[in-house]
Amino acid sequence: MPDCTLVDYTLTHWPDVQRIYAEGIATGHATFETRVPSEPDWSGKFIGGLCRVAETDDGHIAGWAGAVASSDRCAYAGVAEVSVYVGRDSQGRSVGRCLLEDLIRRAEGAGIWTLQAGIFPENTGSIALHTACGFRLVGYREALGQLDGRWRDVNQYERRSRSVGI
């Protein structure tokens, strides 16, 4: 396990979270976003208690993870979409796995029975992480959207809780 502590996101983490998100955007394989949104727009979408950062012993933020509601319809109250981002300098150190496992535990504690992730097929690291944490491929969305003028496919992954819901 990495040398880090997982804590709830606060505004003081924003500069590091912003940097890590920008690094993910720059890869071209992490998101359809082309710029980091404002902090209120970014943080305002996460479910309470389900936005966490990995903080090293020296106070460095190594990554972040969060979950957003998949819909505002009450039938989908237990379904959320996850995001996990790890800084370039912290990749390959199990930070992503710690963040995602923590997010899974907290989501189940909040009554969420299904976690979803949309992942570009080229993002093999994210696919490996989600698969290792119990997500399975449930679909493939061809040419879902454009990024930099190129149509991109998205794999849909899902993790169903064994203790919440059905």
C-alpha cells in the first residue's frame, strides 16, 4: 500500500486536485473535458462524503477520487459514477487502488448499490484498476462524443455491491 492517508476533499486541496485533473486531461485518454472547471463547478457535483484525496506524509496530494449521482430520479438513488485521478509522479504506487477501494466502501455505506465508470478503451491503466476492484465491462458506446475533433468510444464498467441493494 502507498504511504498516504485518505481524507475528505476540502478547498485547501484544490490547487493539487486542479493540477492532477489537468494532467489527466493532457493525456487525452481520461475525460472528454478539455479544461479544468472552476472549483465550485467541480466540487459541487460530488455526493457528500464521496470526494477524497490521497495525502502523503509530507502533505503532497497524490490523487483524488469522487462519485457523482448518475441521475436525479429517485429510482437511481443508489447509482453513482466514479472518477479516479492519480498524479503523474504518483502513478504505479497503488494510490488509485487505495482511493477506489475507499470510495467503494464509503459508497456502500451511503446506500449506493451500483458504481459506474466510463473509460476510454485506450486508458488501459484505468481499465486494469477498475477490473481489479471488481468492476466488469457491461457495454461499449461507439463514437459517444468528440474530443479534439476525433470521435471517441467509451467502455462502460459497473460494480454491483454484494451488501447493498439487490
